[in-house]
Amino acid sequence: MANQPLSYRMRPKTIDNVLGQKHLVGDGGIIRRMVKAKRLSSMILYGPPGIGKTSIASALAGSTNLMFRTLNAVSNTKKDMEHVVAEGKMSGSVILMLDEIHRLDKAKQDFLLPYLENGTIVLIGATTSNPYHAINPAIRSRAQIFELHPLSSEEVKIAILHALENKENGLGNYDVEIEEDALEHFTNSAQGDIRSALNALELAVLSSESVDGNIKITLKDAQDTMQQTTFLHDKDGDQHYDVMSAFQKSIRGSDVDAALHYLARLISAGDLVTIARRLLVIAYEDIGLANPVLTSRTLDAIVAAERLGFPEARIPLSHAVIELALSPKSNTAIKSIDNALSDIKHGRVGIVPKHLKDGHYAGAKELGNSIEYKYPHEYPNHVVKQQYLPDTLKTKKYFKNDGISKYESLLNDTYNRLKHYFN
């Protein structure tokens, strides 16, 4: 027991002791209702590391008095799973906590499936990946899927203070005095990852010298044992795409403070290439014709950021984000092309009018191609009345806009005049 990490020793014994995840284990939460009804079903718990997936599994075992076993989908073999199934058959049912379930291979999956269906095994799968992207549908269809959220700073602080007081499994047998700044560092640097906070706390306590039996944890001790803030996503993880989505939607919604917050999170993930690409998409998709000069200004900021690299790249990126968020918005360009693409997708194409067909080859005239084409530059205002769309689509209008900005209103007026002239 003494060799086990503090985070392991402090795992809750029942769901009443689980910190956070009130949407699942609080009053009315679905997992609490399962326990109350004594009807556990297989489930997949997903979310960032260290936020309580394994804790909920062990708490469920304690709350239901069922046998509890933990395996890893990669490192444990099919034979290990056979032992768990045998125990389940003898006891009636067993809770199997299967970590990294998104990496479960087909042979192990096929072995487990019938025992999930007959209740021999209550599977609790744990993963940091989105189950709808990463987990085989055969497993997914036999389990309920629950998303877990990072703990709040206050909840992490509660866990730390409880660990310092607990004499049975925690650090209560040590006379520990922790400075407020050190406590705040553990709490805030964890970013909701209670496991990293508790293990860093234990390292700080065990590596500090006692004075008259007292151990004092200073801010420097906390910084030494928890040197780098835990970030909740990496550039390849599911949460990275969630943050990227929130980033674009905040700019689109003109909330510059939210946009800067998500930009800061993306900068912390260190993926300049993806940030740059998304900013350029936003400039054309969400601002577009409402402020066309901003597309060039955004590209200039991206080029500057790429040449500078981090940390200085944050400055032109911030410049671009502030301008994009506070600019007038228009999605005319994307709506217009998508209107045209919709017709193509549904087979509404038509034949190119003969006067628009290529005439730069021998025999074109014999086919009647390009003969009646009128060259607009030879006519007043460089415009001449002739049909451009195929016969089956000649009345179609793909360009649609709200005319919010002066520039877009001008484009709209020009479009309407030309349509009237052509028709």
C-alpha cells in the first residue's frame, strides 16, 4: 500500500465520495440511479486524463459490492480476460475496468461481446478519445457512453486538503504545513487533472526535510514537483478539435474575449500550422465580402507568425484574431458556392451553350461552337446580353447575400442590375 501512488490510495470507495461529475453521480445522475436501482449496465467513460474515470469504476464496485478487476486493452492479453470471465461466472457478475478501450483489438472484442450481453461482465471502458470516432460500433452499441468533465479548481483543492488530512490512505500521518501560494499552484496547474495534483503533492512531501517533525511545502516546492501546467489537449487529440471549433465559432459570433481565450489554448498546444489554416478559413468563410481587405491582412499576419515562430508568433496571431472577431461578418461566398455545388451534386448540370464552347481547334466552326459568342470588351461598359448558364438552369440564382456592409451592398446592386439586363 505504501508503494502505491497517493492518487491511487485516495480513490473513492463509493460514489458518494466521487469528486465532480455531478451530472453522472450527483442527485438524479444516471450512474447514481443505476446504483440505486441495482442495475448496472456496461458503459464507456471518456474525457481528459486524471479526471476520475477509474475512480468512478472503483466507486461503482464499492457501491454495489461487485467484484472489481482492472485490465488494459493493449497490455493485457485475451488470457487475462478469460480469467476475469471465469470469476464473473463464479460470482454471477464482475465489473471489468478496461483502460484504453479505444485500442481493443478484434480478437479480444469478439471474446468479450457475448459476456457483455449475458451480464457476466459489466464493462466500464475508459478512454481519452471520442468513442464515436475511436471505438468499434460493436462495443459502442452494447454500452452507454458518458462524457466526464475536468474537475474545477475548487474540487481539486478539496481533494488536496482531504489527502493532507487523511491518515489511512493519505498524508495525514505527516505534519504538513502548505503555503497558500503552493496550494494554489497545485490547484491551478492541474487544470482539472486530480491525479497529477495528488502525485505532485506526495512527491513534494516525501522529498522535503522535516524540521522538528514538521514539513513545510513552499511555492518553490510546488513548482519543482509540478513544473509544467497540465494542458487538457494535444494537437492530435479530440479536445484539440473541440477547442478549434470553439475558436472559430467565437470569432464568428464576434466575441473577441472568447476568441482570444481559445487562441491562447491553441498556442499552448503549439500547433501553429493548424491555427494559421483555421484563421485563413475564418477570414474567407465568416468575414469574406463584408470586409474583403481583411483576408489579405490575415494572410500577412499568418506569414509574419510563421516567420517569427513561437513565442513571438502570438502577437500577429492576436492581431488577426482581434480584427476578425470585431469585423462585420458575411457568409455570402460560402453560401453562393454551396448553392451551385448542391445543383451539381443532385445532377442539375445541363449542356454548355454552343456560343460558350471552346472554338480553338479545327472543326469547331463545323460543329457550330463559339460562332455566336459576343466578346464583352467590345461592348459599352464591357457587358453584353447573352446566355451563360445552360438552358436547364438559365433562371437560377446562386449568389445570395444580406448586403450588410457597404461593399457587399454594392455587389448586390450590381448583381441585380446585371440580372435585370440579361433577362
